[in-house]
Amino acid sequence: MRGIWLLIGAIAAIPSRAAMPQPASAEICGDCHRAIAEGWKKSAHARAMESRLFQEALRKAGEDFGTDAKKVCLGCHAPLAVKLGDFELVKKVSWEGVTCDFCHSIRSVDVSGPNPKATVEVSNLKSGPSKDSVSPAHATAYSKVHTESETCAVCHEYRNAGGFAVVTTYSEWRESPAGKGGIPCQGCHMYLVQGQVVDPRVRRESSHQVNLHEMPGSHSIEQLNKALKAWMTVKRDGNTLRVNVRLSNDGAGHYLPTGSPMRQIVLEVRAAPFGIDSMRQERKLTRALKDASGAPIQQEHVAFLKAASVASDTRLAPDETRTETFAFEVPKDTKTRVETRLYYVHSPAAGSDLARRVKFIELVQMAP
């Protein structure tokens, strides 16, 4: 009997269709979709608004360029805040970043204009990629656009007011072998896993294939290692050590790195000869931008709002393989340890190395 009463209590806790707030907080969605909600909480989407790096950029954007600049930032980092006009960020859903009731209220996406635009209808109807979903709390509908990269393009492609393409991830994908081969963003970042769509206390059902809502990307070491491969060879030429590092972007359907132009992949090579001070060289894979006056841009919010041209682009294109060569002067017959490390830099403006970068590849070799 106790089990029956617990089940009755759980069912009673499910919000009725009439009682569901519009939009609903992710916490309400998580009452029934527990596993999915817990995965989403680990994602960059869930942290999009509360990230301290974003908070700093948002503050500076407002100080430097005014309220309208903040609205541009919030359009992707807190899209329901913009939808609701909650620019003072009072509502809970505004702090939930790219939250459940934004993505599952998308009905269509138009990519024909300067910036992709989503038609978002916040209502009792929740749309998604499942064709057989049934819910006691809300209506459901299959949505083809949720299986396509166009849904991601809404925030992962952005042209500023000056007409400059700041974020080009969607167009990079579209021109890549993955895009031309019909592999959508979801194929790498929301791949299917075994899981429960609905918590068993709400409705018992067999295990399903569920899209991974953690949406691993550049903050994931596993994802970085899937995307980028590296090999090192060391050769001696008299008193010179020549180090060749071959890099291959064979796992990403876009450039590496992509997204914010502040992001970098740093390739660092160190030579540590026995009894001699170690030496270090580095190369950066990044897309450097300039403003309309030709000045280099150093801050993220300025890049989004005022970038006007590309100063240089050393990133790896999809399926590109490149060899970077380094030379170190080391006396002949001196034992030397050579190390290659690759770091993903989230934001050069962050306060510490720990906060801004992650090491994802390390290669070690003794010089011949």
C-alpha cells in the first residue's frame, strides 16, 4: 500500500496542462524529465547566463555601448529574457540560459536573412525530435527542425549590425564534408544514448534512445580529442633540433576553434636539454579581428559588436591536416626531452590559466 500511495503522490505532483506556467522553469520540466534535466544542467547551455565570463562581458557591453548592446548578448545567452522583455533579469527562466522551454518552443527556423531567426511560440505545446511522445502535463509535437542544424544556427551564426560575420559555426558546418554529407550538429553534440525520457515514477516505460542533453563541446576534453589529432617527430640537424607537429581536424564539422573569435588553440613545444635551460615556442590557432579603424580587437564584447574585418585566421578547417615546424638550438649529443602540448583557450580575458584554458593533448619524445 505504501508504494501505491507514493505513486499517487508522485502523479499528483505532476503539473496539469492547465497549471503549467508559460514559459516553464527547467526545474518544472525536470520534475518529469529528471535524467534529461540533470544532463542539461551540466551543459554550456545551462551555464550560458550565469557564467562569470559572460557576466563580465555583459557588464562591459552595457557600459561601453549601452542597453541595446546588452540585448544583443542576451538574445543567445538568455533568449527567454528577450522573449519576455525581462531585461532586468528578474524571472528565474531568464537565468536558466538556453533553457528547456526555449528550445522546445521553436517551431521553425529561417536562415535566409543576415541572421538565422527562430519562430518561438511559448505555449502548452512542446516540440522535439520524438515522434511518439505523450505527456500528461503538456501537448507534444514532432518537429523536423529539431533534427537539423538550423536549430543550432539561431545562436551559432551571428552577423553584427555592421554586417560582419562574427560567429560562423553554422556556415562552416554547411560547407564542410559533414554538412554536405548530411551529418547535423546533433550527430556530434547531441548523439543518442540509452536513457529515460520520463522518470519511472511518472510513467514506467522501456529504455529509450535519448539525445544527450549535456551537449559536449569545447569544454569537454573527450570531445576535443575526438576532433583534433596530433603527431610529433623530432629530427637532429647538427646543433639544431627540428620538431614537426602534424595536426588534423578529422572529427569536427567546423573550424577548430569555432564560435567566439576570442577562442584559441595554443600549440606549445618545449625542448629541455639536460643541464641547459629549457626552451619554449608556441603557435596559436585563432581568428583575429579588427574594428572599422583597423585596430586589433582584444575584448569579446567588442568583437561581437564592433568587429569589421579579419586580421588573420590560423584555425584548422574541417578535414584539414597541417604540419607546424619548430627549431631549437641544442648542442650535438645533448640529451633532450621534447614535449608538445595543446591547450584550448576559452577566453584570453579570463583571470587565470585555470579559468581560461584546458590541456587536452600531450606528446613526449627524447631527441635522437
